[in-house]
Amino acid sequence: MNKTERTLVIIKPDAVVRGLIGEIISRFEKRGLKIIGMKMIHIDRELAEKHYEEHKGKPFFEPLIDYITKAPSVVMVLEGRYAISVVRKMCGATDPKDAEPGTIRGDYGLDVGDAIYNVVHASDSEETAKREIALYFKEDELFEYCKAAEWFYHSHWDKEKGEYLDSTDCLKL
């Protein structure tokens, strides 16, 4: 069974200002996940409140909104086999002190006493992923393409067209 899923990942402001964007993206790509949408944005209060609406009224809500709106973030949609659970495992426990070494939060998250900086957000379910992706991306900002192995495997000279297949032709096979 091919369980291809999409999930939202946010590289949070603390990771952006610490120069960890490339390292974090690289981990996802090396794991075989496909980035089908990505952009750097400054999340404003309105968007942050929509994103974290389930936490409204909790004591950490205001600090969370303040944290996510302090500096730019990188938002991206990853696609792959069981992407939601794979990404969650790669990210590690929400609290960096509980995250295993080798996970993104275990390696880069910070606990500074009165605050935690956990560097990434990842959708926790298919329903959440759909809702969160729609908050940050329009459908025309998400791209279909074949990974290099698929592209090179299927790439060949099409004698009838007089050209090589492009990076989406393997989707038709």
C-alpha cells in the first residue's frame, strides 16, 4: 500500500535567526521527502492565532504567539510515504529536553528556563495537515514533480516529440 501524505513543517524564528534553515531542510530531503511548496514569511498575529487556535485560553498561548511572530519563518509542505509520522519522528518530542539526540529538536532545540525554543512545527495528523497547509499555501503554490531517481529512470529521448521527458512526465507512467 502506498500511503503518500502531505504535511506542513514550519522552521520557526529561532531556527531562522540561528542559521539552521539549510541543515533542517537537508535532513528532510536526505530522508527522501519531497518539498512541494516552500517560502519564507513573517507570520503575523492573525495567522498565528488561526494556526494555534486549539491552544487559545491556555497559559502558553500568548508566549507562543509572541514567539512565532518575532522573526521570519520558513513554511514548507513535504510529501512522501507516511510523511506525517516520519516527519514527527524526525522532529522529536515537542520539549527539547525530552527530545532524543539525533532528532531535530534533540540536536537544535533549546530550553532556557522560562522558555523553550523547539525550532520546528510539524502537523500531527492528516486533518491537521490539510487545515495547516491551507492556511499557508494556495493550491497553485504546491508543485508536482518526480524525484531525481524517478526522473532519471524514466527520462529518455522521445523520438516522436524530439525532446527529453520533463520532470513531471514520470507522474503519468
